[in-house]
Amino acid sequence: MLRQSKEERTFKQNLLLASSTALAAGITNAAGMIAFLAFTANVTGHVANLAKHIVQQNFREILVFVIWLLLFFAGAFLSSFIVRSYRHISDYRAHSIPIIIEIVVLVFVAIYGHHFYTETLLEREIVIGAIIFSMGLQNSLVSTVSGGLIKTSHLTGLFTDLGGDIAEWLHPKAEKTTAVKNKIYIRITILGFYLGGALLGGFLFDYFDFATFYFVPAILLVILYYDLTHLAVHKITKAFSKDA
């Protein structure tokens, strides 16, 4: 899922990446909403809240929401910067480092929330900020890897793109190409897995509380392992072919 550049990716690889990362984002957003009554996988709602607090001149809340927005930006910036810096060495390394950072951040959230969280306002704001940063990392990575096709936590843009693609597919004057059909499949997959992840996140949080955040790193580790397995098979096959 991570070892190919955007120019070399197949439909199957994009579908696997879309489904797994959308599932992770759905779980994260639902668990964050239940735990903190705040969106944690996107920043659209936070912009509206920021505007409200600016009007009401709630300066502390203004600062908090600005920091959250900047953390999402920082995650997206860091992810893109890492990919650009390491792509010449290895696509897999360039794409896996942001995932590893996301895993570390979410494991921190799970450990802190499960063992140390005392529901103070400052703790809530810090933990939400950490999750938002991790989602910035993920959203930027999958968008970069897929050439802008996949955005796993940006459902507003997803519905916009899906509406345009379906209109293109159904229009009597349009050519029904495989590329358009594949885009529709991928966008519907993202929507389905995001919704499934949100339902799963709500169910898991009722039973496991903050330990729910361990499930998201587990999904991300599967993504890393999937590519490592294929890379190992490729190296073994290459070594045997040389010996032969």
C-alpha cells in the first residue's frame, strides 16, 4: 500500500489504502467525539467554533482553536516534507515514516488516556491536539501517496468529488471510462469504511474507554506489515533468480 509512488499505483493498492485509513479515521473521530465532544479527524467544525469564539471574544478558546488548526497544518506539513525528503531513497521509507509518527502519537494518547487522564480542561485540549496532529499526518500522507485521490477524513470534499464523478458517469454525453468508475468505487469505499469505523469506534469506546485508541495503531501496523511482507518476498525472489 505504501511502496508505490502515485504514478505506479494500481486500483487495488488505492482501494486497500483507502479502506484501511478510512477505518482508522472513523474510529478516531467517533472515539474522540465520545471522549471529548470534539471532532478529532478533521478541522471543519473547529473553524466554525473559532469564528463563534472570535465574535464572542473568548480569547482563551480562540487561542485553543487556533493551536488545533495549526497542529493539523503541522501534521500535514511534516508528512509532506518527510515524503519529499526521503522519496529519492525509497518510496516505502518516505511513506512509512509519517505512519510511524502517527502510531507513536496515538499510542501516547491511548496510554495517557487509559492510565493518567483526569479530565481536566488542559489535558483535554492537549490530547485533542495530539489526535488532530496525527490526523493531519495521515490525511496529508494518503492524499500525497494517491495523487489527491484519497482523503480519508475529509468527507465534505469526498461527497463533492463523488457527486461530480457520478454525474460524469451518468451523463449521456460523457465517456464511461474505467478511471471514472474506479474513482467512484474508491470514494464509496472511503465513505463505507469511515462510517463503519465510526460505528466500531463508538462500540469499542463503550467497552474499552481510552484503550480504543490502541486499535488505530494496530490498523496502521497492518498497513506497514503488508508492504514489508511484499518487499521481503520480492527480495527473496530476486536473490533466487540471481543464483539461478
